[in-house]
Amino acid sequence: MTDRIRHLTITLDEDTRDDDLKSIVSAIEHVRGVANVLPTIVTAQDLLARQAVRAEIQEHLYAAVESAFRHDRRTQTKER
């Protein structure tokens, strides 16, 4: 027996003006079985969450680069 699905969530790759999405919303509404399409407005909480993720990724990236440079320096010192 297969699961029954009630909702699908579609995430856009970037924030887009609502008037620029009318054709996409209309196309989704015309898909068989779609009862409703509700756009979600970007909030300050969304922006803060994105910034937190960017900061975390940046922190990990800097740590990885720093670790690679430390490893490279140790390797160069041992070769001399």
C-alpha cells in the first residue's frame, strides 16, 4: 500500500516579486489535482535565518581553509 500525499511544498531558488510569479502560480493552479496555490511572503525571520546559515557556512569554510594551510605549512617544514 502506498502513502497518500496531501501537500507539496515548492521552494523558489530566489525571492521573487509576486507580480513576476503570476504565470508560474497560474500554471501550477492548472495542474490536475491542485486545489489551491498560496504564495508565502518573505519575512524578517526568513532573512535572519538565511543570514545565520550563511554565517555558519562561512565559519566552517574559514576553519577548513585555515586547517588546510596549517597542514600545508607542516608538510613544507618536514620536507626541508
